[in-house]
Amino acid sequence: MSHKIEKVAVLGAGVMGAQIAGHLANAGIPSFLFDINDELANKGIEALTSLKPAPLYKPKNAGLVTPCTYDNDIEKITEVDWILEAVVERLDIKEQVYKNLLPHITDTAILTSNTSGIPLSDLTDSLPDDVKKRFMITHFFNPPRYMQLLELVRGEQTSDETYNTMIDFGESVLGKGIVHAKDTPNFIGNRIGVYGMMVTMNLAIDQSFTVEEVDKLTGPISGRPKSATFRTSDVVGLDTMRHVSKTTYEKVLDDEERNMFKIPDILNELVDSGRLGQKTKAGFYKKNENKSIYSVDFKTGEYSPMKKVRFDCFRIAKDRQKLDDKLKALCYGDDRGSKYFWEITAKTLIYSANRIPEISDDIVNIDNAMKWGFGWEKGPFESWDAIGVQKSVDRMKT
């Protein structure tokens, strides 16, 4: 039997916490949005009516979110059925927040973290056994109103009732696609997704491809979002991307592709110079005052007008109706674009296969994570079927 969730406390009124509270409001669920002072809590709620894309179905939904501070409103925790922690990604800060909460958590309330990089076993170290049964990770993807993926991770002591409650609430109330992940660095979506982005970036640098050439091949023509690789990186934020990749590199010591997560010079240069992507109007792409868009040179870090991109494999793929046939045309052509696309595809497929059973016990959760969290039309294993398993494996061996 699952526990009914009628009121929620969201801890942390930053971009993610505020938007999760906003999406709860979209589903008619009232919440308390906590931060360290009134200004930050109110700022989080104000952002719900100004952020793009809009986090709320209707602006009036913001009325279901109540600003709170830990000092003045902590006793409100006794009123909620679910406490979602979305504070800064530092274990010491999260532990302090949990410590302050403990006297006020009811004996049925569920406590979850939206962490993407801190192991669940570390988060629960200082929690009493009774709370450990009601603790798990609920990892939303940004922006939570629009990204269907919700990764769930249970600990050794997480009760079935707690886990099933979050599955039911996530699917039925919030409209999420649930992926069952394991307590491994960056779970499923970011582990595979960021590997794919890093391999795409590193091989582009090695083989002297331009930003726009890569995005031409890794966008809608291959069943990926219009933002492709580098525009997606700009939207996510290059500081965020560097952080996730660095976390993976530091934590996956036995990963055969660990070096792929090393931060390339151009990414360090962009982040260190404050060029973080869309939020600073400059990243891999730069939006100029006259609204023209330039792309960065991987070698020099300078911007220049984008050049027209032409690949035979793209032209042939464009004439195909079905995605399966488009992917075959991209993988099995003989121009430099096709050779590059084959290499990044083969590496991502092999990497995904090698992560079972480490990050998931089956291929379905990996495919769903990439479709719901990264906007792929086909997950890695569905893509593998599309290009032909036997034909591709024979080529991989050579």
C-alpha cells in the first residue's frame, strides 16, 4: 500500500527547487518552499512567473507555493507528507539541513534528495534507521515541467512502501517517466548522456570538426533534439556540464572510458572566462548584439561566423523517411562526416552495453533515460537495432 502525498516541503529555492515546487503546483499539490532567508525564498517563487520556458501551466499556480525560512518556519515540516531536498551539492550542507529537520519529521513522511552526484549511502550515514526506511533519491531533470525523466534510487533500507509511493506519485500525479537507477555516480541519464557529449566533443577536437558541423550531424537528422550537442551544452550551462563530467571522472576509477570524462582545454577556457552558455550569451555559440550567432574555434577560443555545412551522408539521410534508414545512412556512408558519426555512435553503444549491470539491470531503463532525459527519439539499444546489431558489431570488431 502506498502513502498519500497531499502537501510537500521543498528545501532549496534555487532554479531546480523552485521549479519542482512549481510543477507540484501544476498538479494541484501545495508546497512550502524553504531557503535560508525570506529574500531567497521569495525570489524562487518570483522566478516561476519569469523563467523561460514557463515552469507553470498558469501564473496563478504560484499561489500554491508558500515561501518559508528554516529559522522561522521549520515547524511546518510537521504538516507535510514528502520533504524534497534540493540544496547545494555539498554533503556537509545537506547533512546540516537533515539534522535541523529530524525533530520535525512525522513518522510517516518521506524524505528524498534531488542530488545527482552524492551517493545515497553517504547521505543516509547520519540518519536514524527509522528515517532511512523513508529515504531515497528522486532525481528530476531540468526543466522539470518539460523533462519527463524522474530517476529513482533506493537504499538498502528504503522500504517498498516508500519506493512504491514515489513511483505512483511520480507517474500518476506528476506525469513522469520513471527510470529505476542504481546508487552509482550520476545514475543513468547523466552517466550515458554526458559520456555521449564528451566523446562527441573530444573526437570533434581530435578530428578538426567545427561546432556547427557536429551539431548538423547530432541534431534532428539523427533523432536528437534541435539543440544537438553544443547548443544543448550551452542551454544546460557549461559550468554544470564541467561539474558533472568532473564528478564522473573523480568517482569512476574502474571505468574503461574514464579518460573521456577529462575536461578538454576549450571547456576549461570557456568556463574560466565566464562564457557559460546561454545564460551569459556566450559559450560554444555567441549571440551578438545584432542577433547574429557565431561559433567558437576549439583551438583558439575565438568566435567567427558559422560556415555552411555540407556532408554527403547528411544529404542521403535527409532523403530517407524513417529514422532507422537515416541512422544507417549516417553510419555507413564514406565521407568524413559519416566516419565521425560512426565513431561517436559505436563508442556510445559499447559504453552503454558495458554499463550493465553496473548502472542498470536492463537495457530498457537506459533507453528510457536517454529518451525522457535527453530527448533522443531512440535510446542507445533501440538505435543499435536500427543500424543492425550484427553488421555494426562486425564493423566494431574491425
